[in-house]
Amino acid sequence: MIEVAIIIAIVGILVSVAAPLYQNHMAGENDAGVAPAVGTTGLSATNGGHSNVF
């Protein structure tokens, strides 16, 4: 029973270290995907100079 408690404690420590690193990694991935999308919408809004207002 003590061995199981030790293993649970070790897994808990590993998760408490790995979870913030994973969240920071995923936040960086999301930010990297936003920059090209913002740049292309800026280009598409200025191409042609036409307005959709009738």
C-alpha cells in the first residue's frame, strides 16, 4: 500500500511540473497561428479597394 502511495505522489509531482509547460507550449502554438491569419485578412481587406456597402 505504501508503494502505491509513493507512485501516486511521484506521478502527481510529474503532472504538476508538466502541465504548465504543456499549457505554455500550446499557448505559443495558438499565437503563432494567429499572426499569419491577421496578416492575410489585412491584405484581403486592402486588395481591390472595393466596398461591399450598397
